[in-house]
Amino acid sequence: MDKHEEMGKGRRTYVKQFRRSCYRAKCKSCFTNWIARQSNVSTRRIEDYIKNSKQKPIHLILAVPTSQRDLPVKLLRQRMSHILKLGKVHGASVMFHPFRFNKTNHRWYSSPHFHLVGFGKSSDIKNAFGRYGWYVKEAGERESVFQTFCYLLSHCGIKKGYQTVTWFGNLSYSKLHVEKESRITKCPLCNGEFEEIYYEEPIHPVIPSDKHFEGAVDEEGWYPVIIVEYKEPRYEYAPTRDLDELLKGLTLTDQC
């Protein structure tokens, strides 16, 4: 704060709100943040491939036939990957959905299927999956790739030990490297590192309580959050026999 005044920025504090999140898919409070972050990462990967290939992404539903629904998911994934190669898929993201929703009785029922967002000819893919009895349905174009991922991740299968989104072909991690999105973690006024601060009153007169805010405000009333590191107390232990004698002595003293 003092640095801003030294630089001629006035007695101003730059405030940028951050939301605390564990970003875990299984967290009831943070699963929407996980969906948004995963969708953003996946969309950037798709868009990066579009720039290089000039192709349009397709969205397909790959339904497992009834005769194969009892097979382990790992085997289904292996079979699906093999068929994708036969279908001449250049690259794709694949998400597994173990259930479907019945709109009549409002219940989920077992119906394993995969969603594919990637690049290739739908006709080639349909012919390849048809050989193994799998059903392929074109989901049609959506408003945006990001919204498509948000929708698919909102009800996908999540299980420990399995990746929710897997990448195939030219979109795999070994073949396509996408630069990580840079995060704004420095103050634009002085280029200093952000630190956690708080306002002494419950409500700030300028910052809306129900909306995200970022900008410079008067520094009055703002204080840095002091984090006190907790240290485990150290205990000294006495042998049981010696401790018993001490307690016995205290008892005798109390009786006097």
C-alpha cells in the first residue's frame, strides 16, 4: 500500500477477489468450479488444434450395446480406442457416462456410453463402430465448445483411479502441447505480489457484496491477514513408575 503512494498512485489499495475452492469433482460445494476449470482447459486444447488443422470439431455419442454392458469399464475403453483408430479419428476427447436419466419417472438407470468431442468424419466412425455393434449418434452442433464440455461434465462418471476426460490421437498429451493459461497474480499498479487482506467493516461502500470486483480503492480500512503458523506442542514423557510416585506424593500432600 505504501509502495503505491511512493510511485505516485496515491493512497490506494488494489483489490482482486478470489474464490476459495478445492476444485474436486466429488466435493458438493466445489464441483461446479471443477466443471468450469476442466471445461476451460479442454476447450483451449480443442481450440488450439482447430488453429493448426482448420477442422471443425464434432460431438458424437458412442453407445455400448446391451450384450457388452456388463464388461469392465477398462475393457470398454480399450475396445472404444481400437474402434476410434479404425474410424480414422484424428484426435478427440472422450468422457464416460455410466447412466442416463429417465424423464418420465425422474430416475437414473444404467446405460454406459461415451461422449466424443474431436475431429474426423462421422461416416467413417459410424462404419467402424457398426462392426462391433456399437451405436453412434451425432449430437449436433452446440453454441460453443465450452458449453458442450460444461454440459457433459455435469453428469459424467467419476471414479477414483479413472481419468474423467481422456485424450486420443493427435490431441493426446504426447502429441499436442498447450501452454498453460497465465494467471494474474501481481498488482497492475506496482507489479507486486498479491497478499491476502480484509476490510474492517462487514460491507465496503464501493465493492458490491454480491458481485466480483477488481480495482483500486482507498486504502483506509484495509489490513493484511496475519497467518499464524500452528506448531505442535512438544511433550516430555516420564516413566510410568516415576509418574506413579509423583501422583502418590501429591495425594499424600492433599491429605495433610
